[in-house]
Amino acid sequence: MNSQRLTTLLVALITGSSVALGQTLLLSWLFPKTIAVYGLWILLGLLVLNCGGAAIVLFFWRIE
């Protein structure tokens, strides 16, 4: 794996995880009972969606 791909992956992971944490905090403020029951699953789902989305955006941004 070359350094450009590794850097893209690292930036996608950092961006996606920070956005997912912020979204989870916002959801915990809006829906505290739901987050208390399903918080870990919601956080994991948001991590997958945001890291994947960030990776796709960065991949296409690096092509140009």
C-alpha cells in the first residue's frame, strides 16, 4: 500500500470517527432514552457510514 492510499485511509478514519462522535452526541441530546438502549449500535453504524463516506469522497477527490 503506497503512502498516498494510507494517508487517504487515515484521514477518512479520523474524519469519519469525529463526525460520528458528534452525531452521536447530538442524538443523545435529542433522544436520550434511545441512545441509552441502542447507543453502541448507533455509534458503530455511524462510524461505518461516515468513514466509508469520507473514504469515497477522498478517493474521488484524489483522482483529479
